[in-house]
Amino acid sequence: MKKKFALLTAVMFTFVFVLTACAQTPDAGTSSAQSTASHTPTAESGEMVTADLYFENGTIYTVDEQDSVVEALAVKDGKIVFVGSAADGQAYKEAAAEVVDLDGGMLMPGMIDAHIHSATPEFFDFSLTEDTDVDSVLQTIEDYVEANPDQKMYVGFGYKTSLFEGDELQKGPRKERLDEICPDKPLIVYSFDGHAVWVNSKCFEEVGITEDTEATPGGEIVRDEATGALWGTLKDTAMSMLPFIELPADRLNEALIHLHAGLNALGYTSMNTLPGNGFFPVPWEGYTRLEENGELTLRVRGAGNVSSWRIEEDLAALETLQQQYNSDLVGLIAAKLFADGVMDSESAHLIESYSDSASHYGSTMWEQEAFNETVARINEMGIQAHTHAIGDAAVRMALDGYEYAGANAPEGDWRNIITHLQLVAEEDIPRFAELDVIAVAQPYWHFKEPGYWQEIEYTTLGERAEHEYPMKSFLDNNVRLAFASDYPVTPNPDPFLAIETGVTRNLARGEDYGLPDITDMDDPQYLLWPEERLTVQQMIRGFTIDAAYAMFADDITGSLEVGKSADMIVVDQDLLTVDPLAISDTTVLATYLQGAMVYSAEQ
């Protein structure tokens, strides 16, 4: 069954305490269990107990240190008050306002996305993520422009360079394609990975970019090699030369509500949201408004950007954000740094040169010394460093910077992160644990994607593409490993799709590519480095307790333990026993944040 990330259609539930919420779980036989006794039930210890919710008759996977599976769980005032056997939980069942019959399903901690962006389709005029060839891309853009002639500019999202051929495959699409559609107003289209932007001639004119303009460090204003003329794309940090996307408050609220509703429907209860590459800062004001209005249905942590060419300005802004956003549900915890770009643009920073260009090693946004000192200053502020690193040279740069900060910043619990990790030198993997660095990976990408792996990754990396995205190697070296979607780079952030991919390292949903599903997880066609497969438990831990640790929230969420927040989900099948090739078919039946139901499949 194919599950789309239904941002526009997902139901939004107002955040209220569970005593006033409808606590019915679809397909899970909820029944009232008000005690008819004349006294309050007591636990074996003799202590009187009360409960708002009691769950039974299914698999309850706690994700505690022992990976315990129990029979019953009780919630009171938004927190877990009992986890254990049905016999020991009888008093809580008798006292509970509602008993939820899991009906053979599974109760588990809510999912946590350790690296996601707040952009949704509502932030853009049009999306190209569903277009699979150049003609359909151009048609989507033209249709929107023709239907909206009164707009002063147009902003879209989602093109893939891999759809183009020849020079455009490497440089990105030409501006002339957009000029034919819209010659008189700026037309801006961001790539699906957020590391390039395609613009028309009018956009270059309006922002003052000419053939003589220099790009920001680590960025590129792409030019025609023969003539020096502007090509039509800006890559990586050069994207910041365009204005930020800003939405009015009402439209921003609506976009965030749709984002959260879609994430709740997929089982998420927390997220760590990062600014985009120069064009989309975290909308902190929007999150705060939702929290104040009782409409925030996710625990939100996030970051501010620190760029190599404006270090002092960005650190000052970071300090302001840190002081301003530190509530229970909304808080700044990190600084986002970019060590390199991406493979699509051949801007990922490599130890050995690109296979299709013997003298090209990619690029970095930083000099090592400046990066080192900046990370140390970030940690001195009590803030985590969260570094984007795709290539193995960029990963090494980040590790070297973290090692410097560890030796030069005051001691502290920084939980510094490196994310993406497409190529990692084998000798660098143990350094993560030695330096207490968290690896944040996107398992959605850990297979040979049809129409992309061969065209982009194998072309640029050669045989190195057969050994991308280490996973098991991290855990074998005692590295903390958390998972994320990087949405909207991954257009469908369904965590069960990622869990299946991490377990199989193979194609999880063939229909997403117009292909039949595989029937054998060892089918070689799309199989990527199967030695790096993880177990289901390891994958779940990366989306729950270890992601909570990466957000400094493991003391309050991420596992089902007494005293923790009742952030949890009910799903329709037992992930610990189901066929690995069926994990991506999992349906979320209900999602709870602080004991309140924020999503129900039935409603």
C-alpha cells in the first residue's frame, strides 16, 4: 500500500489534555473501564492509583535499555505511570478512565525526526517532486505561471538535475528554459535537495547578479565555460544571494499546521528542524504562536545557521534565538554548519577525486582553522554543532573541528552531530565514539535508487558508490546513531519506509518508481552494501530514544518508561515479528503527545 505524506488532507487535532480528548483508537476496540468499586484501586505496594489511559492486548515495545516488551502501560496527566505485566497493571486498569485494546497491534514510542526542514509545499507556488521527465517539469511551471498572471514573482521547488542530459546534468538546467516561460518577472525554482536553485534572466537582473559577481565561499554561480555567461543555476551557499522566502503569519500558521498533521499521521511526536541552505530559516515565530494557541502537536527543537562568511553576525543571532526560544515544546539547541555540498552538484568534498573529473575534489564552505574555532565558540555558548557532511573529506573536517573544540572549549555535554554521511573513511568511523559525536543518517537513501544511483552516484563516485552510507559499522564501533528524513529532500518522510530500507538496504516501495515490489530482500538489482543492514530494533531505536538523545530530550521522551512523557503511537502490526518486506505497509492508528491524542486514523 502506497502512503503519501498527506499534508493537505491530514486531520489536525487541537492539543488538549487527554481527559477532554477523544481517546478512541481505530481498529483497537477501546472500552470504558471506570471502576465500579467503592474504593480507589491500589497497586501491589498498597499505593492508591489512578490513570487516564490503560493499554493492553498487544505488543508494547518500550525501547528501554533492555529493549523490553511488556503487556500493559498506563498514563496519568500526560506521563507514563505504569509499564509491566497485565497482572501487575490490574489496579491501573480498574482505575483508568479509558482502556485501549490494542487488538494485537503495537504500542511504541512516538517517532522522532532528528533532521528535518520546516518547508512544505504551502511555502512554494508549485512543486515538481512528482514530475519524472523534463517535459513534465516545464509543463508544471508553465501551467502555474499562465494561471497566475498577476503575481510579481514565482517560487517553486523540487526539480531533479538527474532528469536533464548533457551539460545540464552537471551544471543544472539553463535559464533560457525559464526565460521562454516567464521573461518579464523573476522565476525561482529550488532543487529537491535544497542545494541548488534554477532562475531566469529576470531574477539575475533583479538581485544584481552579473557575469562578474563573485560567489560566497563554498558556493557557485554557474557559468557557461565557453562564454562566461550566466548559466541559470546557483549552487550551495550562493543560494543565499537570493532573498529569503517569507510568508504572512496566517499562511505560515496554516503551512505549519499541515506539516504537523502530516507528521502526526506518520507517527511523529518530535522533530529537530534545521534551516535550509541559505533560503529557509526555521520559522520560530510560527512555532511559538502554535504553542501559545494550544495548536502545536509536535515537540520542536531546532537550529540557527552559522556561515563562514558572516560568523560574528550569525553567532550573535544564534545567541538571541537561544534566549528567545527555550520553552517546553519549542527550543533552539543547535547551530547548523555546512562542511560541503552534495553529489548532484559535485560539491560534496572528497578525499579522492570524482570519477568523472580527475582533478575535482568538490568544495568546502570553510577553512579548517575557522571551522575549528567556530565550533569551539558554539559549544562555549552551550549549543550543539550540527554539521552537514556528504563527502568523506567533509566528514573528516567536521571530526577534526569537533576534536579541536573538545580540547579547547569548556567541558560539557555538547552532543555534536554530523549528518548525511554518504561517504565515510573507514578509519574515521571509530572517531565518532571517541569524540562523543552522534551520527545522524537518512536511511531512506540507503539503496540503489532507480533513476538516480546509476546516473548520479555511480557516475560521480565509481566503485565507491557501492559502499555508501555505513550503518552497522557505526553501531559496531559504539557510535550513537539517530535517524531522520531531511524532508522535503525526502518527499515522503514515512519512518516505516526508512525502517524497512535500513533493514533490507533494498527497494522498499516499487510503485514509487513504477516498478514491481521485490519479493526477496537479497534481490541484487537495487541492493546496496547489505553488510551494513541493521535489525528492526536498531532501526526503531534510531527513530526514538537515540533521536531523543540527539535532541537533549532522552530524559523526557524516546522510550516508554515510568515518569516519561506519554509520547507514543499505536500501529497495526508488530514490527518485531512482521516480514521485513512488509514493514513499509505499517499503518499508524493513533498518535499521542503528552498523553493527548493528536492523530487518529479513524477520524
